[in-house]
Amino acid sequence: MKEGMKVYTEEGDIAAVFYSVKRKGDKLVVDGKALDTMRMDMIFTSDEVLKGLKMVFCWQTLSFFLLLPYFWLRRAISKR
């Protein structure tokens, strides 16, 4: 099984794992597993994707992406 992108809870437990994203017609299909129990295809309609884009392009998310090099460098230095 291929490695997926993991989403964690504040306690450090795995909340979800996403394995792939593909397009089927006018929908996005995400292959994932919720709460480490049930793997399923999750369907995103175009309306839901637009709502998601509003979340992705907010200041908090954009500042996180801009600071990623700093976070990576800080983690690399602290591992030494």
C-alpha cells in the first residue's frame, strides 16, 4: 500500500489519511481513510471545492505556506 498524507488530531492521533485525488467528470474523488478504520472514496462537488478554495486562500493558510521553508530549516537545525 502506498504512503498517504496523514492528518493528525491535537493529541497526535491519526484522524485521516489521504491516498489520491482524481477527477471524475465535474467532481473530485479523494481516496482516503477516516479514523484509521474505513477506507472510502470521498466526493467533492464543484460547489464544495469552491468553499474549500476560500479556506485555502485565507491569510492563515497563505502565511503557513510562505513560512514553510523557515519551519523546515528550524526542524532540521533542532534535529542536530
